[in-house]
Amino acid sequence: MLHLDILDSVRSIEDALDHLTHTELINGYKVKGHEAGVEAEKVVKISKLPQVLLLAINRYSYSLDRGSSKLHHNVTYPLSMRLRPQWTSDDCPERRSAQYQLIALVTHHGRNASGGHYTAHVQQGDGRWLHFNDAQVDFVAQSKVLDQKPYLLVYHRA
């Protein structure tokens, strides 16, 4: 599972993956046994392609003055996604053919992080989408699936 931050500049899952996998410079990093701080790099990359890729969208933030709050802005996500080489490590097998299909998503309905309701959209084997809302299950159009503000996306390797 990858946890994706959706800061103000993030408008798509691709933006969030770019943000997750960019190289971060750390000045003054303390190495055990050394007094002086050094410059270090922190890098997050996908090293092995999973059959099922779970993307957890961090739709909640916390600050000392406001406590927990929910992030409501839209973040687009594709039905089909090819992982970009810069998101994977150089030694990742099959990194050039990393194609995934959206098969499910979970959405939190509610104004804040302390309450609300969860629903799920799941694609059937025949390509039709179902919406699960407690005991009620309905067919929904693909356009409705892409018009959510999910907090969990489930992709299957194509």
C-alpha cells in the first residue's frame, strides 16, 4: 500500500506519485558515530510490482490549532494507469510494462475526520460497476465512479 499526500498542488494521482517519489535533500543529517551533520537524500521508489496496487489517499490532515480536518479537493484518478519509470527503482523487474486497471475504490462521506460513512465501488468481471452502500447494492455508470473523492483506490495489474 502506498500512502499518497494530496497537498494543495496535487490535482491527480499522478501528481501524488510524483510527489511521493521525488528526491528529498536532508541537510544536517546525523550519522551514528559522527559529530557533524551531512547532506543526505531520501528517495521512495516502487521496487517490485504488485498484482494489486493499493493507493491510500491521505484525505485527512492534522494541525495543533485545528486538530484533524478532512481535505475535500478533487484529485483525479484514471481507470487505466501505466506506472512511470521514475516511480520505480532501476532494478524493478518489468518496470517498463507496469499497466494497472482500477477495480475498486472506497469513499468516505462526511464533512470531517471524526464522523461519516464509507461506501465502495467495485468493478465486476463483465466491466460493470457496482456501488455498495451498507445493504444497498446498485449498478452505476463508469462516469459516476470517476466522480468520487476516494480515500482508497484498488488497481489490478493488467
